[in-house]
Amino acid sequence: MASKGQKFKKHSDDVKKIILERYLQGESSVSLGKEFGISQNTIQTWGKKIKWPDKYQKLGKRGHPKEKDLTKEDWKERYEILKKYQAFLKAQRERK
């Protein structure tokens, strides 16, 4: 987890391209990390984003879709679920 005030390194697109080409050809992230001075986890994350772009572009925090990516049908479905839940809560209150 990032700590307050932590600075992150920015890597140029050229360096990323070179590293990813070699990584996707089968070179290990450990050896590439040592050669370029980059964490192996960073290289693996870049590789995952290239291999499975749909999975990593659509997700926000904790795997939920970003709200701007939701369609009108998604919003309607959420609204219907909320209405059903409110009716359920009302019925629960009336039982007591």
C-alpha cells in the first residue's frame, strides 16, 4: 500500500515497450527487473494489462465496474433491485 507522500517512478513508453516485448517473448520478470531497475511485480502487472485488456480496463476499485461504464440497462436493473429492497424493508417493519 502506498504511504502518504510517496513518490512513484514514471517509466517512459519506450522503456515499457522494450520490457513488455521481452517479457511477452518469455523472458522472466525477475531478470528484466534487475536489468532495468524496476520491480518484477510492476512488469508482471504491465504484462497482465496487455494479455487481458478487457479485465483491467473495465474494473475500478475492488473489481467493480466504473460508473461511467454502466449502461442504461445497468442503471435500470440497479433501480429495480433498490425498489424491491425498499419494499422488503417496509414489509419487515410492518411485521414488527
